[in-house]
Amino acid sequence: MKHTISQHNATRQDSIYQSFLPDITPIIQGGDSSFSLYNKEYQQSYHSKSLGAYSETLYKHIIPVLIFKKSLGFSNQESSLLKGNRYSANDFETKFLDSMENIESVSRVFLGKRFYIKQQVMLENCAMPESQQSNLNRPLRILDICFGLGFNACMALQVFKNCEIYSPEKDNLLDLLKDFPYPENLRSQAYCILENLQTTNLYYDTAKNQRLYFLQGNALDIVQTFPCNFFDVVFQDAFSQARNSELWTTQYLKTLFNITSSQAVITTYAKARRILESARLAGFKVVKHALGSIFYKSDFLV
């Protein structure tokens, strides 16, 4: 019955999007049963249809950050035991890839079985206390490129305590998303977040020390306004290089390098050789995994 209701809401919402925002067209259901939208201007959907919106966010952004932080903690411990010798980037990357491979094998098992309902235990295991630990004396700062339908930001707020998320967005879909059929384990929080963003462009949870800033405007201009070493995580989730090239150039990635901290990670679905080379030229180390890539900085790895 719940699935039928979602389908009804999706059909009704299609007509709303087509009436008020002609560049955004029908709702698309993904392999995990979660929904996304298609953007006519960029001629692409906001998420992978094969994975689905929820699973793509989980596997390409949330989990890679958790594994990166956990692997980084392991590397920090190992580095301290090496008595001044710097820890190898190859060892760190091997540990990261091994962990990602285990997670990706699980994704193949659950795909098509409403994975976004079944994944809770696995996600909780990934988000064990050691992956939440930080030597920061401030909130974890996340740059979300771009807000889109809000999956990255909303799911990050479910997982990361003591964080600030800055999310640029050119298209303001906030009002239209208030009835969007989000997955049931995300829906109530997403609607609460959207309601706050509609009125103040800010969502905050004092108890969890979380803030989400919705930044209306061109992401290319907005990223120029942040100071050096500001962000710890970047969700690089723009439309593809073929459709949104300005958010994939070497110069843009150099800007991200400048505004990210010394142990920062960028998560992305992109795996194209040209993009990975641009990331290297910008100064990042690059790791490609089955579902995407990470670009990272770490001042103690060689």
C-alpha cells in the first residue's frame, strides 16, 4: 500500500512540476524504488536510474566519507607508531578500496529490493563512533555541489553529528519539493528541513549542533567566496562534464583545493580519465572505485 501511495504522489507531482517549472519533468523511479527528477535544461536526471537516488547518495557520497574518515583514523594511528616516518598513501588507499569493495558487494545483493529500507544496519555499522571521531575543534564542514533534490544534504544530516553543510543551488525547487515522494526513512526529516529552508534558507538542529545553509545562486561564483582551508568534505555532484562543464574544470578543482582543509575528501560519481587528471593537476590525490571516485588531501601521507 505504501508503494501505491508513493506512485500516486509521484504522478500528481509530475503535473505540478510541468505546470510551474517546465525545465523539470517527470519523476523517475530508480533501481532501489526511490524517486528522482529529470532536468530538461541539462538533459539529465538528478540521479542514476540503475541505482536510484537514495542508493547513489549513500554509495557515492555518504559511505565513502565514512570510510575515508575511518581509514584516515587508522592511518593516523599507524603513522604515530612509525616514529617520524610518514604513512604510505598506497597503504591508505588499499585500505579504503578494500572497505569500499565490501560495501559495493552488498549493494549488488540488495539492489532492486527496496534497499533504502534494508540498509539501516549496514549504514549504522559504517557510522560507528570511530568514523565520527575528529580532531577538529569545530563542526565538520561540508560543501554540497549542488542541493538539487536535497538527498545529499538530508542524508548527511542523518549521519554526521556536529556538522555544517553549505549547499549552493541555481534552481530553487524548495517549494515544489514539499510533496516530493522521498523514501520513507528520509521523508519526515526532509520535509522539516525543506520547510525551514523555504522561510530562512537555513536549517539548524541545536541538540545535534547541525546547520544547513541553502545558498541560492551559481555554484561557480559561490565557491569563490569561501576562505582557504574551510571545508573538510565536498560532495561533487554536479551534472556531468558534458552538460555542466564549468563545474569540472581544472581551475574549478583548484578552487576546491584552496578552500578545503589539509585532510579533506571530495566524493563524486565521476570516473572519466580527463576529470581524474584535472583533479591531480589541481593538487589532489585520486582514488577510483567501482561506483565513483574520491579526491583527497592528507598532509601526512606520501
